[in-house]
Amino acid sequence: MGTSADPLRALLAKSARGAVPPEELTVHLESTLAAGVELARRVGRIEAAERVLDGRFWPAAQLSGLYHDGGKLPDGCQQMLLGQVRSWGERHEVVSLGFLPALVPDEQLRGWMAAGVATHHRALTGSNGRDLRFLYDGLAPEDLAKRIGPIDDDAAAALLGWLHTTATAARLPTTLKTDTLSGPDLIDAAHRALTELLNRWDRRVAPEVGLAAVLLQGAVTVADHLSSAHGSLHTAQPFDHRFRPALEEQMAAKGRALREHQVRAAETSGHLLLRAPTGGGKTEAVLLWAARQVTELIQHSGGVPRVFFTLPYLASINAMADRFADLLGNPDLVGVAHSRAASYHLAAAIHSTDSPDGEAEQAGPCQQSEASKALARAAATRLFRESVRVGTPYQLLRAALAGPAHAGLLVDAANSVFILDELHAYDSRRLGYILATAWLWERLGGRIAVVSATLPDVLADLIKNTLVQAPTLVDTPDLGLPPRHRLQVRHHHLTDPATTHEIRARLDRGQSVLVVANNVAHALALFTELATHCRALHGDASAFLLHSRFTRQDRNRIEQNIRNRFASAAADRLPGLLIATQVVEVSLDLDLDVLFTAAAPLEALLQRFGRINRLGVREPADVIVHAPAWTRRRNQPGEYADGIYPREPVEAGWQRLLDHQQRVVSEADATGWLNTIYATGWGKRWYDEVTTHRDTFDNAFLTFRRPFADRTDLAQTFDDLFDGTEAILEQHREAYTNALAQGTTAEGRLVADQYLIPMPAWAAPLSHHEKALNVRILNADYDPDLGLLAVHGPHRHAYRTGQVV
């Protein structure tokens, strides 16, 4: 590139994208610095990092952000950004290192900044040919210079001066050793800095050093992403000191006041264990606790704490996000952080344009416009914008992968408030991983609450033994609530003809009936047998089937119709039938007259009970539990209830139920029952399994002894463990393809995602991957009201009793 009167104006950081013009390098760097300053104000002082960096963590992060893309000035990189060549083929972050010796006099600070600058896109080591060591280690300075190509001397000197002036104006530690810098000098300095960097991090480091390193990497990448997206962060937390008086005012208007456990939670400082029955106001209690922690953390760290509320199921996450939006009076304050967050926002965005009967219109221009809005909301959450987040623990656990893609999750978690709801839903491995990560959150200045209607003492002990600071237990053994349930047991299985006969009789009496099966096959068989009878009595819109094997658009429609008919706040009680799997257990605010359920672990049963006579305004309602059927499970030893739940805890719970049949039962009884179950040999083995998984996960992933080594090979393991896979139906291929063509690539993908059906990871061989569409395709029968039916092809699989897809 030739010399110009103003060489800086000619330097680009971003190429043009469609109608978006190219972005000047200095504009992007100044914006990244501003984002770093904003991020520091939002996160506050991170003690774990400041101890290692002698109180200079945020200056190091902000300077790294300012200097991170200086290496884009070589001619080859600029030609690529101008569209004159397809690829430059080199890494600009390596060249960026060359500015540091002339601008950062402190050797220790410079070493940390070199790590922040070099690793904002690539790992240092271990990424199978893509890491910086593989690309550049062993090169002589002249070889590096040859690969990087020509650099305009005037541009290099001008950029050096601008970087110094900008850092000085921001009151960041900088100096200017020379006001001239040639291209060869820049490459020589970059070579030395890269060599020092690779040597420094070529060995295992202390855990506290590794944690500080990935936090620095995360701060730089978040600032860079915010700058590139021209985004901003929410700089207020709505769950703060103002929340309690606002909630009390809302409740007073309804003639209510805070209950004792809610007051105790609101006055608790530090970690919390909250045990409260379904319908007892535990969500409000834990939010009052969160508001107290937010107020204290603001004073301690100077930042704006984030509040994370985690739940195990997609449907319950969306429902809780809606509930938070209602409490706060503003849905834009609440982020939804799960793998299908954009689809949730799309469903919310198009709700107002639905046709009068509640059926969504077919995808078209209107939906394309809403897709743009939904993608913006999902992107905002990914870029850490909202200060209130509802999601799965899985999204937060991905911080263990660190690296440029995930280290930002660690920074976002610092000085934050975490509410973990319904931990009983996770198996021992997932629970162990969650507990290990909770300890990391504590080390990052976070505060943790575990809340459940079913919190056995053994789980409380696990949490106490994991966290350094002892949590406060707020128990609610007796809220003075009227008894809501009468327990009955049946010694035949849920699918027995005697059960369907009894359900029909209840429908004949005009009741609303909830039936919960342990697997999709049983739910489908029961619905097929009972739906016609219900509809003949109470109309076509009176019977519903809910499980996880629907397309997203059908699942959204079904859930909305269920809420319309059976919501606890509904003005009129309507008869009908809801047959569901475990997806109904958490956070769906439903209230039906009677429950028929398969035997399951006691925690799950208690959640199912909570969907019956939810408000306790009627006489105790029947909750009827049916005898378990023991079957084998794919490639796993032992027997399982309906192929889902291990035999021992289900059998132990069944004995407790037999001891209390025909009695009116209360949630106050639940803890004692659970403690008995966990005192068995199975319970002790379960405790050991959880602690083993917790300690293994912590040692393997959360010590960060090699903080800049690549971990992307573990991403698929995380996806399989927590999210499974998805597929579209062969008959939806054309519609999916057409949807992809709408709007931008991202908008089209979002609209097309409405055709996806969730599948467990082991079911992937039942489908085939279509490379052109980047989606799995399933040759199967499907019904919008029944979901996935028989699967065809070489790995064909049909829904049959006792089998699960």
C-alpha cells in the first residue's frame, strides 16, 4: 500500500457486508476500548483476577482490547478486507503483538496483555493445525516477515502514535518508546513477543493463574464482540433494592403480604437453600433473596450483578422468562439463554400477529420481519446484554471449554447471582458438573441459591460440602396451606385397561384429568385410546398430548392451547384431558382436578402432584400413582421403571407411597420421605457418584492449568450430554429449504428451525445428515397433534410400549 496523507483513514478493521459499509480500524479499536470500559463497569472488581494481576486486571483487558487488531495493517490483510484478494492467509493477532514493546513498559503487564491480544481468536496450542504454535512456532524473524508481507512504514508509525494517544486519554498505563516504527521492526517485535508468549504458557500453571488468564481472554473477546456488533450492555439490575417494595405493593393491592419464608429469604446474606412447596411462593422468595445479594454485590464489587435463573427443561425456561417479564413489566429486560433461544423469541414476537383462533400464520414476509427481531434478541443474550437471564445450566457450564468462544461466559459469571431450580431433574453426572461449576462461581464472587419443593437433606449436604461459605437453609415445613392432595395407589400399570376405564369415568364426571407417563410411547398409546372419548364429551379442543417429540411450531401451539384451558389463573374451570411426559413437571402453571401417573422417583412425583389443586382452594384432590413396570435400557445394566428411571429409588419411593395410601398428604411430609430413600444403599452410592463427578469435572476442566490450550473437541461431548440432537422430517424438506431462503441466512435459519424435532443423542443414527442443508433428516410418520410416530429406513424404529425415542 502506498503512503497517503492520512494513512490511518485508509486502514480497515471490517470489510463491507451487504449494505453495511466497511469499518475503519481506529473506529473499531476505539469502540472495543469503550466496550471494555463498559464491561468493567458492569462486572466490577474480580478479586480472583486482581490478586494475580496486582490490581491491574481491567487495565490489562482494556489495553488488550485497544491493541488487539492493530496487526490488520499489513497490505495483504487490507487487500482482503477491501475484497481485492480472497484470503491473506495469516493471523493478524500475531502482528498486533509487535506494538506492545513500544507501548507497555511494564514487562509483567505486557506479558498478560500479549496473552489477551494473541488469543482473542485462536488457541495457543492443541487445535490440530489451527493454533498459533502450529502456525508460527520455530519460524525465524525473516520467515515470519516474508509470510506477513509488506507493511506501510508510515501507517505503522501513525497507528503506534494513535494507540499511545488513545490509551493516554483513557488514563491507561502506556508509554511511547519511539515515535517511528517500520514494518520490519514491527515484525521483529512481534516475533519476540510470540516466542516469549509460547514459552510462558508451554507449561502447567497454578489454578489461580489459569483462571485469571481465561478471564482476561474472556474480557477481550466480549469487548471485541460487543464492538463488532455495535452492541451495549444493560447497566442496571431490575432485581435490586427497589424490587421488594415494588413486590409488596403489588401483593398489597391483591390483599396479600409476604410470607415468613419470603421475608427470611429477603433478609438472607450469602448462599441460600430454599425448601418451599409448589404454589408456596418460592419464586418470589428467591427473587427477594436475589435482590438482597445484588444490593450487597454492587457495594462490594462496584459492578452491576447479573441474575441467572436456571431450569432443566426448555418449556419451563420459556414460561419462567414470561413470568419474570410480567413481574418486571418489561420483557426486554429478560434474556433467554438456551440453545433454542432465538426460536423462543420468534414465537413471542409473532404471537401478536397470530390469527384470531390462535393458529400461527404460515411463514411469510411478516414472519421474516419478526425473525429479524428474534435474532437480535438472541444475539443480545449471546453478547451478554441483559442483566437478567433465564436458561439451562448447560449454557453456563460451557464456560469450562474456555477459549475465544466460551471464556466470555466466565467474565459474565463474575460477581453474579445464580438461582438453581429443580436440581432433582439431573442425573448424578450432570448434577456433579453443576455443583463443580457452582464452586467456580463462588470463587468468582458469585452467590448461589438452590430452590426446590423437594430438597432432601442429602442434596443440601452436597451443596454445603461443595461451597466454601455455608449456605443458609430457609425451610417452610408449614405455611398454613390447606391440604391439596389425597394419595392413592394402583397395583396395575398406568397403561392397564383398568386405568383407562377409570380415566373415562372421571371425564364423564366433567373433571379435568392429567395423565403423566414416563415415556413418549406410553403417553402416545394412552392418548390414542382416550382422546376420542374426551372430545366426544367436551369438544374437539379438550384433549391434548404434550411430549418432547414435536416440531417446535407444533409444540408452541400445543402449549399455548393447554395454558388457555388449564392455567391456574383461568377464569373458568373447564373439563378435559392432558396426557404428558416429564415436560409437564416444572414451571407450567397448570391446575387440574385429578392426576393419574406412572411410578417415578419421589421428587418427580411431587412435582406432578403440584399440577393438581394447585391453589388449594378445593377439597383435597386425588393423585393416583400406578405400579412400576421394570424394563431394560439400551447398553446399560440394571432395570428401569418404564425404561427411564433406575429401579432402586423408584422402588424405595413406591414403598413410601404404599405406607401412606388413602391419606391426605402434604408437601411437609416430602422431606422425611426423601430422607428415608436417600438413606438406603442406593442413596449412599448416588452421593458418592455425584461427588466423584463433581471432583473429576473440577480437576479436568475448571483448574485451567493450560488456559490457552484448545478444548473445542469437547464441545460435542457437552452437546450430547445436555442437548441431544435435532432433525427435520423428510416431508418437511421442501418447506425447510424454502424457509432457509427467507431474508438473511440467520433469519432463514431461524424460521426454518420451526420444523426441528428434538431427539436424544443416541437416536442420531435413525436419521441421516444432509450436508447441503446442514440438518439431520428423518424418514418417519408424524402427526401435528401426536408428534413423531414410526421411523422408517435401515435403522427403523417405531414407538411401541416400553420403547422410547
